[in-house]
Amino acid sequence: MKTNINIFEPVQLRSLDLKNRIAMAPMTRARNENGIPNDNNALYYAQRAGAGLIITEGTAISDTAKGVLYIPGLYSEEQVEGWKKVTKAVHEKGSKIFTQLWHVGRVSHFSNQPNGVAPVGASDIQAENSTAWGFDENGKEGFVPCSKPRALATEEVHQVVKDFGTAAKNAMKAGFDGVQLHGANGYLIEQFLNPFTNNRTDEYGGSIENRSRFLLEALDASIEATGSAEKVAIRLTPYGGLYELPHYDEIEATYQYLAKELSKRNIAFIDIMDQQSRGSFALPEGFLECFRQWYDGVIVLAGGMDREKSEKLINAGVIDIAGFGEPFISNPDLVERLKNNWEITPPQRELHYGLTMEGYINWKNYNEI
């Protein structure tokens, strides 16, 4: 039954007390040469705290989790102290902030790894036609081919699960309202889910239950570390194809199983991304409606959203929160622009990554143009 929800008004969604139903989606920005968040990061997120919920850029859970230069982490005390500046700045604007916990798995290059070792993955299958952001043979930064990964041994998988828990615990120390596990876009968690990138023969390979085990264990470790399932969320990309993840026969059954398991845990929310906005496959017609039947918790949808689509899906009860990614980069006041139907400033994609502050904190609000 359709309702008449104003997406710009405050809302209580389980434990999430938000000033509106707009979320800033996680986006890699690569502005931290030493991996430690600083005053510029705090300013960047504070500028965009018109969103009721902010989900930070992907944050490395360990020094081997990275596939992009200059990303922040959450595995050292210095990083925790740096993130405190960010959470304080966002909270002062009345918004909630989760950090996205990230392990890229095989989507990496040896120059991103400690001592130039091979990246790790669910299996040793290389993403041969994909790139990471690293250093080439001449030491020049840019897009470089993903290196051949080394398959994680079973005991190493257990250690990565612990790394997620440690990062989640550090997120609490840093003042975050919660954490979101990156289970999407072809990174490590999704590499375990997909049988084309998971040829394991241990308890993490084979059946849907086994291929989902790593995701659920990392989630449970994060719940234990934060002390509450209401402080843990996950991002998923059903039917996505980024970084050479082919479709497989059991996609729908896999996400139906995950919806059932995630429902049991009463987590904060599931963030679903439609990868069509990234040039990959779109979510099939009717999938979101099916997922809503399987999962009765809070659902965020990101990818190609606008005000009309957001209001339609939220009022139809299909989703609860509308997530916006790239528009937030060049429109720090995006919520006000959506609310007033003001013009949206287009981004400059060549400035999305790198250490310059141009294309990062220099964007103007509508009333400053």
C-alpha cells in the first residue's frame, strides 16, 4: 500500500534516528597519503552532512586489504585518532556516520601490498582485465593491471574474519555510529560468494551456505566487536558484474539465503547498489520487490538515484533510504538541492582520486555559486 512519506523529514528506522531519508553512499576518494584521516577529511564529510546518514569511503581493515593508493584504514591507533576528527565533525552537524570496512581481495596490485607481495583472494584466479590504482614499473601512479592473487589458506580466512572484527572495534573507539561491511562490487566478500571466483574445497567453497560463510562470519565478528547488531550493516550488489564477476545460476537463491540469515541477525541495514550506474548490469525488474519479501529490515538503495525514483520506491515500501554517491562529490549541499529542485553541478571525474584538494573540498553550495 502506497504512503505519503516526505523523504526530507526526520525518521526513526529501528535504531537509526535520522534527520532525513537521504544517505551519502561510500565512495573512494584516495586523499590520505599515510592512511591516516585528517582535518581535510573531517571538512569533506562535514560539508556533506546534510545527509541523514553518511557511509564513508572504503576503509582498509589491514595493510594487505588495499587495492587503491592513499586510502584510510582502521587498523592502527593513529588511524583511530584521525577518524575521531571526522565523526566529531559529522555529529556536530546532526548526522549519523558509518564507516565502510573494506578488503579488496584480488582487485589489487603488488604495489599496494606490504613488501610487494601478491594480493590474496578467495582463490588464485586473476582479474586479468581489471585494474587497481597503484604504481607501475616506473614508479608512476595510476591504473595498473590487477596482479595474480594467492588463495587464502583456511586459517588465513579466519584471520581476515578477525581483522574485520578488529576494525569494527576500532570504529567504535573512533566514534562511528556503526560499520558497513563491503560485500559488493567484486571485492573479497563477493569473491567468496561467486562460484566463478571461488573454487575452494574447504568449508568456504562449494554450496551456497559455504560460499556465504565468510560474509556471515565477518558480520558476526563485527557484531561481537561493536556489541550490537544494530551497529553493523552490509553493502551488497546482487547481479553485479564489476571486476569480472560473471552471473551464475544460483544468484537469486544466494541472495535469498543471505536475506534470511541477515534477517535473523537484525542488523542496522542492507545497502543494495544497482551497478547499472557504474556501467555494469542493472538489477533485474522486480528483484527489489522480491528482496523486500525476503528481508524485513531497513533497505538502502544506491546507484542512479534521483528525487523522483527515491520518493517512488520509499512510498511504495520497497526501500527505506535513498543513497546518493557521485552527486554528493560536486554538490556538498545535495539534500537541499534535491529538496528545492535546484540544479545539480556535474562532477569532474578526473579529480575523483589523488592527493589534490581540488575536486575534494573546494565545491560550492548552490547559494555560493
